[in-house]
Amino acid sequence: MIRTKEDLRLYLQKDKEALEITRKRPRIIGDEIWKFQIALRKHEYYKNSGGGILLIIWKLIHYLRGIRLGFDIPTNVFDYGLRINHYGYLVVNGNARIGKFCDIHQGVNIGQNIEPGSVPMIGDNVYIGPGAKLFGKITIANRIMIGANAVVNKSFLEENITIAGVPARKVKDSGDPYHRK
């Protein structure tokens, strides 16, 4: 959770690294996902630190960039190192918690099951393929790859595996391709 300027700098730097960007600033035309992530992180910072007018400004920028790209990603869900690969439909429940260096594709839905508060808790270095659906009170361990269009409705506590299918099941004994810390 971003509470200080140092936290904000860390999150912005790790997100930039995850997106494999070497430029200092976003381009005027392009870099839309990076601009969205900057707005998300600044919104988180001002929300958590009681930011007054800057909270309102960054909340609006975050909202408008999200609408344009098809993202419904609330604040304080993703830890640092977020990598959004493409724009297009992406919905995340505000109560979900997702660890460091999440690599997420378009068409993903991370949501609540029928019971209130029954949302996923996802570990570090998790790859979520295009179209994957994760829902319910489940836990996903560190360094797991989730295949395209997988429906994940049960916990996977074994680290460093690949899961896929409908419903999801373990298909391989290796997971995280990046091995980031």
C-alpha cells in the first residue's frame, strides 16, 4: 500500500521496470497503459495520505484513463511491479489482493463469488493469461502461471506451477517465467 512519497517512487519505478520501459517519461502519444498505471498509483498515494484536491484530480484521471482503456481496476489491490499487457476489458474486485509483479492480460476478471467478501488472494510473480476468470475465496500461491481462458474457482497452494482449463487444474510443474523478486 502506498502511504509515503518513497512508497510512491518505489511503486512507479517497479511498475516501469515490469512494463520494460527505459524512457524517463511517457510519450505524448502512446504509452497509454503506463499513463494509466501512473494515475492508479498517484490516486492510491493521495487516497492513502489524505490528499485533498490532488486526490480528486488523480481520482478523475485514473477513472477517465480506465474508461478509455476498458480497465476497472480500483486502488490498493495490486502490489508493485504491475504489468498490464494490452488494453481491453479488465475487471478486478476492490477487495482482492494481488502480490508483486503480477503480469495480467486483457479479458481477465478477478471477482467475488456469491458470498460478500469472497474474493481471490493472489501471490507474487503470477502470470494471468488472456481471458482468465478467477473468483471466490481462493488463494493462488507465488510463481503460478494461469493459462488463457482458465476458470479458477479453487485454491492452488503449490508454488511454481502452471494451471489451465475449465475448471482450472495443474498442467505443468513450472510457473513464473521471469523469476523476479
